[in-house]
Amino acid sequence: MTSMSTVPQLAARMRAGESLITAWNGIPDPLLSGLLAREAFDTVTLDMQHGAHDIGSVAVGVQTIAAAGKPTIVRIPVGQFAIASRVLDLGASGVIAPMVNSKADAEAFASFMKFPPLGDRSWGPALTMSLMPNLTGPDYLAEGNRHHLSIAMIETKEALNALDDILAVPGIDAVFVGPSDLSIALSGGRNVDPTRKDVADALLHVAQRARAHAKFATCFAPRPEDVPQLVKDGYSLMAISTDFMQLRAGARASLAAAGRA
């Protein structure tokens, strides 16, 4: 039987120095999240920001992904930090918060991610503890802050300028670069191109500052083939595509093979 102790797995693997790849699931169907979890991805991210997931589909998705022996990350909507506590209670191993642009944003996010003394997370982990059957309530209280990764997105000029302040917040474990939004911000809204040199320079800068603060650097890879270089630069976890993109690419490839390009 597959072990259901999925919550500690993600953080433990990253602390062990592994470089991980996450699937990105925006279509709220447990069949799809389960299929992705059974591929060679290390984890699956459920997207509540630009994807169609809500709290109900996250609850089902976490369990489906756990049944495949994988941990779940959830990206919450912009500014809705309170949802972070809810998805942790549902069994998420990590939470990505978009548009964290300041130390104050990072502190607000961390307050919902961590139990005291790091934060003010409320107690209600019955579902998440069901994925860790050998862990008692006192154990979870003592270890929960290390089990769950709080990941702040860096995708604006403001966030880049406040990067060291964000990384210095004790309850922030990692930062996640959104290169497309960052390319829009750095170009003043003139274009979106996550492969531009200024975006690559920013990705390297974020990795270097994260290392200096002993925090994790994570990102959405501009292209899947960029992953080896990102690993060399110090990135611990990368997304390489979305389910929307993969479905369209697969459909187009099949149609092209059938002469319907």
C-alpha cells in the first residue's frame, strides 16, 4: 500500500538538496490531477489563481494526488492569505502566494502559514493529519511549521526591490519567480517574454539572494529546456508547463500527425 505520509515529503526532499519538478494543474478534475501525479513529476500544483480550482476541488485533488504517493502544492488567489491555512488543513504540503511585493505582504502570508511563534495559524489539521497516520497532535504542532513550505511569488519590480526583506521574514521558506509577469513588469508593460535576458538575470539574482538567506529558490521555468541551467543556478523546484498548455500541445501534435495542422 502507498504511504500516505505526503506532507513532510516535499520539504524534506528540498532540504536534502534535491531538485524537483512540479506538474501544474488548473483544470479542477481529480482524474486529471491523479493522472499527472502518476507521471514522473515530484509534486502537483493546484492553481486557484489563474486555474479554475476552488476550495472544494483542492480538497478532492489533495487526496487524489496523495493516493498516487505525491505531495500537493496550492497556489492561492492574490492577497487571499487566509486561504493558505485552509489548504494546509486539507493536506497541502506547500502554498504559493502570488504578488507578494513587500515585507508586510510576506509577514501577512507567513502569519497564516505558521503556528506560533512564527505565525498565527489556527488549529484544525484533522484532514492533513490523516495523511500522516503516525503523527500525533502534539507532534504535528511541534513539527508542522517545518512540514509546510510558504512560498512567496516574486513577479514585480516592487518584489525584486524588496527581495531581501521578503526573504528575511522568518516564516517564509522560499520564493517563486513568475517569469512571464516579471517580464511584463520589467518591460513596463510593453511585452511578455519570459526568455528575455533581463528576466534571466533576475532569475539568477533571486537564486543568489535566496541562497544568501538560506531559503529555497523556485520558479516557473521559462522553457522546459531551461531546467538544467536553473538547477545549476540554485533552483530547488520548477514548474515546466501547465495542463492547459500540455493538452493543447498534445492535441495539436496529434492533429498534425493526422494531417490536420
